[in-house]
Amino acid sequence: MKLRYKIVAVFAVLAGVFLYGRCGGPKQKSPSIQPVLPSADTEQIRVDPSTHQLIIVSPEGTKTVTLPDKISTIDVLKDGSVKVTSPQMGFQLRPFVGAYYSDAMRFGLGADLGYWKRLDIGIGIAGGASSHTVAFAQLSYNVYSNTSIALTYDHLGHIGGGITLRI
């Protein structure tokens, strides 16, 4: 199989998984009208687990915050207002293990070094019983809890895909 076909196949699989996560699966009915704040409440916080969002309803309006798979902080201030701190990008050092396929099946480990929302970038090393050990860079998307799908590029010039688990 030629390299360009491998590249197209990997991007097609990643696009399919991404679109399934965004558009597929069970649907929840979204409200067709603006959320109304109950009369006894100053503010209301709604958590939407399917889209990883916080919806903050206040007398001033509705604010939506996307939650990455990192630690977020919700502060209720003395004046009764709510402040959400949710880092959308930054640096990290999170180890992972995974199974990869490019020209051969390999198992490896590495560390994610940076993130943007649910997208991580990292480096690692992988090897197998019947293949050479390779160093690789990976771009991974967190699909569930500590599980990610990854697009890899190794030092031999192979583009591949994989599944990783954070440890």
C-alpha cells in the first residue's frame, strides 16, 4: 500500500471517529427556548456530559463553557456570582501506554506534553516482537475517560494510528 493511501486511510478513520463522537450516538433533545432561571435562584449551573459543557444561567444571560479533560474549578464568590476556571490549552506531562499500527503492530509508551481542549500532542517509543523499535510523535484525541485515539508519525517516516491509555 502506498504512503498516500495510508495517510488518507488514517485521516478517514480519525474523521469518522471524531464525527461519530460529535454527531452520532444517542441524541438528547435540546431546549428550543432559552433556559429560564427559577425565581428562587441567583444562578444555575447545568452540566451537559454528552458535549462536555457547563451552562451557567444567570439574570444577565446564559454562558457556556467547554470542559477539557483536565481539572476545572468552579468558584462561588462572596457576592454570589460563579466563576469557572477551565484551562483550554497548556503544557502537561501525562504518561500513556498504547497499541499502534503503521507498517507493523507495535506496543509502546510515552508522554503527552501539551493539550488544546481534548486534543493532546506527545512523544513516545514503541516496538514489537517482529518489528524495529521506533520513536514517534503523536496527536491524540480523548474519546472517553483516559482513552484516546492517536495519529502517529515515527522516525522511519511511517504514519500510523493507535489507541492509548493514560496511566
